[in-house]
Amino acid sequence: MKILVVGGAGYIGSHCVRQLLAAGHQPIIIDNFVYGHRDSIPEGLTVYEGDMGDIAFTQPILEKEQVEIVMHFAAFAYVGESTSDPLKYYDNNVAKTVHLLQAMRNANVNRFIFSSSCTIFGESSKMPLHEDLPLQAFSPYGQTKQDVEVLLGYCAKAYGLSYACFRYFNASGADPEGTIGEDHDPETHLIPLAIQAARGQRDKLVIFGMDYPTPDGTCLRDYVHVNDLSRAHIAAFDKLKTPGTELHYNLGTGKPASVLEVINTVEAVSGLSVPHEFGPRRPGDVPAAYAYPEKAISELNWQIEFPDIKSIVETAWKWHESHPNGFEK
Ligand code: UD1
């Protein structure tokens, strides 16, 4: 199928592009290269550089390329920045998504896959997180994801749009082939920061909080491999054939790891020590967030190939070892 991957040069988008190719689909990329990397794009793919919020740019692409499904990976995702500059987040993550959906409607493209986040569940005390828990985001970033999810529901009912929202837990790891991986600027995620500290590229890792109500006092998260996430998206294609289909899946392994467990794993995989110290809690962090992934497993026949933190860190380590400075461009 012809799939338009919006944000296809970003971390999760670029992994999804590889998985689409492996499954025999035809991905076409739109990226504005604010955060995306040109070097992450496989040779020979059609790439359009521009803004997903510009209907005059996207609608002709949708029509000319006869796109069947649009996958949207082009959100901004820095929670702290969303608090200091909420307009930037509402503009990119909500307003531009509205325009993308409008372009799809104009071009008669009726299938949409949205990268959502477990952060829409807020500080839920009910772990693991099931799909039917109430949405209660508490950061501007999380609210933008929640708002798009709600809008998609209205579009399904009004226009027959078929959509799937995938609520990612902690996307991590890298394609085992070693040519693409995580390269954010600035980097804020735990696994790359711990690896960079082990490699001496950072002085140390600061652990945000040691007194959470968890077994070792550090936060529990559900690290899930980007290739596993990508394959879940592809597994939903068939279900989207029926107009007005609304799908929601929480994508995690269901097996959380604490910050200390991640550090120990990076040390075991690399054979190096991770210099670290304890610091204050980071505002907005919840003590624990992990998925109940059975819905995706049973309905989509989703196969988790990287079921534990060690298998995920091994792929991340391989990427960082071979690309110490990330992508060239
Ligand atoms: C973050 C976002 C989340 C978003 C996701 C994907 C926040 C609060 N949450 O998830 O909404 O969907 O990324 O982009 O930004 N940690 C340290 N030291 C560090 C870095 C992280 O101790 O230097 C800890 C954090 O406190 C957390 C865990 O490591 O407990 C994972 O952090 P991170 O990788 O930033 O992901 P999340 O915060 O879970």
C-alpha cells in the first residue's frame, strides 16, 4: 500500500519507514527537518520537504501519490518546553494536525494513524494502564495528544474517517541493523543519556528522584522497542478498511523497569560503568507508567520481539557505538 509517513525522518517515523519497506509497502515521506535527519532516509524513497500544516503543500501530494493511509509522527514531544511555550505545542501538534486532516478530507484519503502517548492517562494510580481508563493529561504536550484523539473521534463520526491511535509508552532502542537510531537534540531520554554517560560523552547521569513509592525508589517505565511499535501500526492496516473505524491501543511490553534497572542494564550490556548521582524529582514525572498490552496482542496479533530491557538496550548500545555523534545531517 502507499503510505504517507509524516515525520518520516524522525526517530519513530524512520523506524516505521524501514518496517513498512520490509512488509512490502510503499512509504512516501513528508518532513520539515526541524528535528528529522536526512541521513535516516533510505536511498530512493520519495521525500517531500515541507510543513504538514500547509494544505497547499500536502493536498497535492496526497492526490498525486494516491496515498491510502497517512501516518503522523510529526509532533513536538518535549514536555518541559510545552509548559514554557504551550502555543508552540498547540500550533504544531493540534493546529497543524487539523490542517493535515483537512487536506486528507479534501483529497478523499480516509485512513489515519496517530502517534499518541501514554501521558494522556496522567497520573493514574491504576496500573497497568488499560485502553479504557479516563484521559486526563496534565501537561500541554499531553493535552495536545488528548485533544487530537478526541478530534479524531468526531471526524470518524462526521466524515467516516478510520483511525488508529497508538499510545506509546517509552519508545526506545534502535533498528538492530545499526543504521538508524535515536538522535535527539537536545536529548532528554534515559537510555541514550545513560549510554552517553557510560561512553564518557557526558560527565554523569542525574537520576531524577530516589524517594518514589516504587521498589527501589526510582520511577518505573515501560520501555518498548521502536520496531515493535512500528509493526503494531502496520498490523492495524486491515482493520482500517471499514469507514468510521476507531482504534485505540496502548503499546508497551507491560514489564516496567526502574531507572536503576536501566542503568544496571546499560552497565551489563556495555561492560562500562554509568557515572550517576541522585538529584531532585523532575516536575511532571509520574512514579510509574506501564501498559496492559493484551488488546494489541490479541486484536492485532502484535508480536513483541524485544520483550525485556536488556534486548532493547543491546540495540541502542549498537547504534551509539557505531554512531557516537548520531546522524551526520
Ligand atoms: C517522556 C515524556 C513523555 C513522552 C515521552 C516520549 C516527560 C515528563 N515525559 O517520557 O510524555 O511521551 O518522553 O517522548 O518528559 N530520567 C532520569 N534522568 C534523566 C532522564 C530521565 O532519572 O536524565 C528518568 C525520568 O525521571 C523517568 C525515566 O528516566 O523516570 C524515563 O525518562 P524519559 O526517558 O525522559 O521518558 P519519560 O519522562 O517517561
